[in-house]
Amino acid sequence: MKRAVAIAGAVGLSALAGSVPALAGQQVYTYVVVHPIYGEIGTFTDTIDRNPGTLRIDGHLRVAVTFLGIVAYREESDTTEVLRGNRLMSLQSVTDKDGRHFEVHGEAQGDQFIVNATLGSYTAPASIIPSDPWVLKHTGNELVISTASGRMMNVQVSGGEYDTVSMNGTLVSARHYIVNGSKRQDVWLDSREIPIMFRTLENGTPIDFVLRNTVAPAGATAAVTSGSAGAHAEDGDK
């Protein structure tokens, strides 16, 4: 069950459709992680901090699958991404996956992106992007780095048409993107290009990340209950 479990990684999802929504300041988005058999198994929280010319994304995954009161699987990860314009400047992540520990440390240097990770080190082109639904770019082919494992992969992004998706018991209209790389992932964006739901296939099992609430800079919380997406009603790779 890679980063949720994967995800929230992989490939995610990150090479897709529009630029990050132009919302000022810092906002916190909390997603509930849903397994088709075990139900809600954890949360994924993204803190989006926008400053002139710079975007910082802090992600925190907390997942635990229990059976008869016993934890059968646990995964936790903390990730920080910093982008300047469209370029990834820094990627730092620590993941503990059911007893296994992984780290990824990446920094932009000149016209390259240098990666040192538990699974290996390498030099990538400066154009590489993180596997994160918040930095969706466009359909087509993209070179992506998994925020969970540090692996570099080629993905193909397609779709972008409006689709109807069920969120928290409500049907919502959103743009649907499909990411194909080491596995398939799906992302649904609302009218402000905010990921309201994303899905990753883990060994054939769909794991959903559904936006539950948003905390605005002023601290006001908007629950995701409306039927309008625009009203708010993402390998162990992220």
C-alpha cells in the first residue's frame, strides 16, 4: 500500500493541468484517505504557502490500517517542496513505511537538480517536477520525481474534461486528469484548479484522497459539503 498509500505521491499527480491557483497567503487543505474495504484509514494534509515568485508545499501523511484492533499497516511521511516560478528548487522528505525508513533530499544547482535519496543518488534536469497534484502543469509527457521515494520517472498526463465525481456523498463537477507512469493515478480539479480528490492504484486497489476541509489564512474553516466543486462543496511513490 504505497504512499497511501503512495500517493500521495506518485506520480503522481504532479504534472498536470493548470498552474497552482493564485490564492494569496497560506492555506491548509486536509484530505481523508479512504480504502475501499477498510474505509477511512488516515489523513493527508497540505499547507500551501504562496509568496511573490515562490511556492512552498508542506505535506503530512498519517495512515494506519487496523484489523481487530491491531495495526496491520502504518505509514507516515513529511515532505517539503519549494518552487520558484515553474522550477523545483528544493525537495525534502522523510517516510516511515511499515518499519522501513526512506529519505529524499534534492536541491537545484545551476542547470541541474541533484538528488540524494535512500534508494540512490543521481543528477536530473532542471525541468524535473515533483509528484504533487498542486503543481499540475498541462497534459502531455513530463519528467517527475517521486516525493516519497526520490525515483525519477516519465509520466503521460491526459484528460482535462469535466467529469462528475462523488465527494462526501455529494456529486461534484470537476476536471478529471489521468496520470500514467509506473501506475495510474487520477486527479480531479475544481474551478479554481484546487485538487478536490485524487486516487492512486496500489496493487490494483484504488486509494482515494478526498478533500475534507480548508483553513484559510484568517483561520476560517470551510467544510467541503457543497455540491459545487468551485465552492469546495494528488511504488511508495507519492
